[in-house]
Amino acid sequence: IVEPAQQLYTLEDDVFKVFNFKVEKARLGNAYAKAGIKKTEQELKEEAADIVRNTVPNYAYVSDIVKGLRATPWSNFASFPSAIMNSGVGIGKRIFKEMWVKN
């Protein structure tokens, strides 16, 4: 029961990230077009991937200390807040990047 549940969770998480990628790519394409900035399809994909990678919680990016805690009964209690903090930092960086963009 545990293995199929974990696979289902991973699938759901991947679908969510793919959906976010498509939304971000479309959002970026529209914003750049409206501003008259030319971007290639590859540039849009790379920027959208960077946004998703750094703003959506991802347990793969937690520190080695937190990864070590996964072997303990408190694993979820360590991984989740760490992933949320990493995402928060990524969101903050993105906010400042978008605020200071100059044409």
C-alpha cells in the first residue's frame, strides 16, 4: 500500500509542476510580447523552468541535514518546512527580479 501511494503522490506532484510550467511559460510569453520584448521559445522554456524549480516546493532541494532526518520518525516534519522555506526564498528572489527589470 505504501509504494503505490508514494507513486501516486509523486505523479500528482509531477503533473502539478508540468501544469505550473505551462502556465508560467504562457504568462511570460504574453508579458514579453506586451512589452515588445522578443524572446525565443527556448528562452521562455528556460525561464519558466527556473521559476517552477525555485518557487514550487520540491523535496529534492532540501539540505543534506534534512535528507538525513528522513530516516527518523520526524522526517515529514523536517522536509516540509525546509521545502517551504526554500520556495519562499525563490519566490522572494523572483519578486525582486521582476520589480527591477528594465527594458
